[in-house]
Amino acid sequence: MTDCSETDENSAREEDSAPRPTAPPKSRLLALMRRGAMIGGGLLGTSYLAKYGSQVLLARWMPTDDFGTYAYLVSWVLLLSIPADLGLGTASLRLVPEYRAKGSLRPIASLRRFSHRVTLATASIIATVAICVTFSLGRTTGAVLVILIAAALIPLQALVTLRSELTRSTGRVGWTYGPSHVFQPLAVIIMCAGAFSIGVNLGAETVLLATAASLLLTCVIQLAVLHVVLPERSTDATRKDDTKRWTRISIPLMLISVSSLLISRSDVLIVGALEGPLAAGLYHAASRTASFAQFPLIAFAGIAAPLIASLHAQGDSVQLARMVRAAARWTFLTSAAVALLLVLFGRQVLGLFGEDFSAAHSVLVILCIAHLFNASCGPVGYLLTLTGAERECLRAYAVCAMGGTFAGVILTKLAGSAGAALASAGTLTVLNMWLVVAVRRRLGFWAFAFATRDANPPSGTAETHDP
């Protein structure tokens, strides 16, 4: 029987022998950021086109009410799957680069095993509770199968999200977005196209089944990817001290993720609940179209998260500020071009879904403006959560999620879908202003796209000027 102290010594020797990365020079850092953004942007662009194309095809193939029901249930699945990993996926974006910077290998393998067990257990409980609550409310008339399939999607979606974040923590942008953002929506399109070609009625049940099959295949691919990019080199038991620290970090991050998704998806849920599935389908189409304006920011965030954690762990605040502002300028200018095209040609683009969908053009314009302001602020959420200020970030997200939901209900009753869009845009604007001020207060620099200098530079550094 191996003594615990001997195991600890072996682990310590393994960690000490691991290479400890040093801070990359400025030219290499910027090159890495550009390369990651190009790869991430290409994959995310492909992903957005695949997902958008699937929504267009489904809207044309499905009855409008069924499409609205599908969009409404998928929004619930996304919302309920987020808390399943207790924030461990998001926490890995901070923990894995931190452990690698210290040369520690054992905790990374333990984190991977622990996060999978927690996610499967929690997601199963959430799915069971969701079924029980839905049946107890008596809202299952003619929709028992749809509800059961949607509930089965929750554990699958939670696993896909967790594995995407674990892969992203290694900085492998291609392997992060390839399976979940490109393969999965393409698989849905292929399966639904095959069913439609042989005369199968594409109701909500059929499309949800195709979604479940695509998520299952994605889980298998992601597991193979994880064995390559994040292999389990250690079989040591997970230490209690590690799990305590992980959960202390992850729980606020989980609450932030739930609040964030509530901010971005509550509008669809509110419109569906108050205006019906037809209005939800129209709003969903406009919302998905407007999301093209934010994909440059998401593309940068894919590579930025591990870089932010690494630079913060190395104490290089000057490089961090320079990287964030350079990226914010790039994402803002790209988002502005996309938003302008969507505003000018939005009716024609929405017309791809069907003749009725052009009526949602006003919703599209409002959401595009909100996404443009979001892009100008840069990845302020990551700047806080990956530098130890997750509780400050949580306060902002929680308050804005609750306020935005309340405003959404009121404005939707007063002005319909346009009111829901105004509430969503206002919530996103207030949230970003709050986070920008929090970043300035904590890290000492403004993250706005066109900020050029800081009156009070980060502690221990010279005043930073962007080139």
C-alpha cells in the first residue's frame, strides 16, 4: 500500500520537473492573439453561418408555431444546463493556466475528473426537477414527448459546454469551437434535411430528437479531443483542499453564467410566455440575426481568456492593458461594420426565414446597437472573473439580470417584442458600464476601445500608453 506522503512527494517532484512558462514578449503575445482571433473568428464565423442557416431552414421547413416552440424550449435547455457544472467549466479558464504557470500537473487531471462527475450528477437532478415541475403545473397537454426530449437535452448540453471550456482553457481555439460550434449545428441541419427529404413532418419533437443526437455525437468527439489536449497524467485521488478551492471559485462563476444567459435569453422566454410561440419565433430570428454583430468579441474572448489568466498570474498588468484595448478596438470596428450591414439590409435578411419575419426588423436594429456598445467595452467580464474579482462581477450580473427580467416583463406588456428588445438592450448597456468601471477600479485601466491612457496606472507599473 502506497503511503500518502510518498504520493505527495511524487506529485511534488512531477510538478517541480514540469516546465514553468515565462511571460511571452510583446511581439509574440500580439502574434498569438491575432492568430487565435483569426482561427477563432473563422470557426465562429462558420459556426454562426451554420447555426443561422439551420434556423433559416428550420423556420421554412417547420410550421411557425412549432418553430417558436422549438426556440422557446431550446432557450430553457440552455438556461437550465448552465448551472449543471457549478461553474467548474468557467473556473477552468482561470485554474488550468494558473496551474500550468506554476508547473502543477496533478490538479489539472483531478479538476477534469471532478468537473465531469459534478456535471453529470447535477444535470440529471435538474432535468428530473424540470420534468416534475412542468407536469405539476399541468402544461403537458399534447406535449409530453416534447418535454421529455427537451429534459434529456439538459445533461447533454451541460457536458458539451463543460468540455468546450476545458478545451478552451488550454488555448486550443480550433479544438474548442470545432466540435460544439461547427459540427453540432451542421449535424442538426444534415439530419433534419434527410428527414425532410423523405417526407417526415418536422415538428418540434423531430427537431429536438435531431438536436439530441447531434449533442451526443459532439460529446464523443470532445472526449477524444480532451484525451489529446488535456490528458489525465495523474490518477491521484482528488484532494479535499482542491475541491474546496475550486468550488469557492466556481460557484460565483456559475451564478454569473446563469445571470449572463438570463440577460441574453430572458427576452425570448418573456416574449414566448406573454406573446405566444409565434411572436417568440419572430423574436428569436431577429435575436439570432443581431448576434452576428457580437461574434468578433466572442472570437477574441476565445483566445483572450487563458491569456488574461496567464498575464495576471505573471503580474504583467501593462501587457494585459495593452492587449485588452488593442483587441477592443479591433472588435468594435468589426462589429460596427457588421451592425451597419444588418441595419441596412435587415429586412431582406430576416425575409430568409419567411415573409412574416421581416416584421421583426425594429427588434433587430435595437439589439444591434446594444451589441455594438458591448463590443466597444472589450471582455470586461473575463477581466474580472479571471483576476479574482468574480464576486464583484457577480453583483453586477445578478442585479442586471433581475432588473432586466423585471423591465422585460413590464416593457413587453406595454410594447410587445420591441419593448422586450429595449429592455434587453438597456440591461446590456448598464451591465457593461458597471463592469468597465469595476475593471478601472480593480486593475487600474480603462478597457474601452478608444481609451489611450490611464491617470492611475496599475500598481507597480509605469503609466501605460497604447501605440
